[in-house]
Amino acid sequence: MVNDPNVPPNLCLPGGEETAKAVAEITGKKMEAAEPVIAAVRCSRKEGNVAQKHYYIGFNSCTAASLAFGSPWECNYACIGLGDCERACPFDAIHIVDGFPEVDPIKCVGCGTCARTCPKNVIEIIPRNTRVWVPCSTKDPGKSVRKICQAGCITCRMCVKSCPAKAVTIEDGIVKIDHKKCLEYGDKCGMVCVEKCPRKIFRPFEIKYEYKVEKKAA
């Protein structure tokens, strides 16, 4: 096996720091700390009271439902909620609760399996110390979003215009945050992006350690 000098020793997120140290020692590479990350669900379908446009009957799979009708919800970018992410997670760190995924921050290592599995791309891997985020993945114009979701991002660009760190952009119709820039800027901005958001969907990121898991019928 070729020891590629450009490949860092800390790519095994589940293994953590101890594994990274061992790999660095074996390969003779410089040890660098891996930034702790976590999966975050960028969708506010439940909060926004997004209605169902049809009821999907078929394989219990988000991917199948997406291929069949695009989405059973009025928002075509919303989490479908049939649990592909839950079944794919190798660490039992994500569960469907009341038809919506919740991440267990204790078990989640940020491996990205759930994000790669989601057909709607609503799961994002972000730093655990992220300051702000937008729990919405819609790419629809603001006028359309207002009609179907009470919480969705309308891409008004107030966050982009107000961010002194230039850490917020609109790419492919969706808000993107450069978390490195945001974190490096620190608290000097006072989270003006959160203050300026007219829909209050641009928010401080908080890791919730309390969540419930539905008991599945035997």
C-alpha cells in the first residue's frame, strides 16, 4: 500500500484522536487534531406546518418515495421522513421521531453516512462548535416558500448582506455558511445574521442532548 503524504492520519472519525495518533505513528505523518463534527438536519417541515400533497404507498424508503413522486410533501426539498438515514447509520445515532429524524449527539461521530444516504440532501455535517445555521434546504423562491412553509428560508439575502465576516453566501438557491470564517470572526458580530433574518430561520446552533426514541412494535 502506498503511503500518500497528502492523506492526513485523522480521517477515521469514529476512531477519534487515539486512532489518529496510531495512524500518524505507523505512517510517520504529523498528527493533527480532527475537528469534532455532527450531523444536522436542515429541514423545518414540522415547525413550518408543511402539508402533505399525497400519501405514498410503497417500499418504506425515502429514496423510493423520492423516485416515485419527488416528495409526498408540498415542499419538494423537505425531509421525507421514512428513515433511510436511520437504517444507514452505523452508530445508531439517528432516529425517526414522529416522522422526523433526530440526531443523538452522544453517538454521532459525523461520519456522513446519513448525509450521503438522504435523497433530499437535507442532512449536513457541520462542526460541533458551529455558531449559526439554517435548518432549511429549500431552493424555491421566497414567494413559493411563504405559501407552503411558515418557517422556510426565503433567500432574502439579509444574512448575506449583514454578515461582517463574509461567511454567508447563496449558492444554487440555498444559504451556505463558511463555518471556518464564522468561527474565526468570533463573537464580535453579535450574530447580526440571526437578528436580521425576517423569518427567524437563521439561528444559533445548539446541540440538544435530550431526545426521545419511538418504541417500535414487536
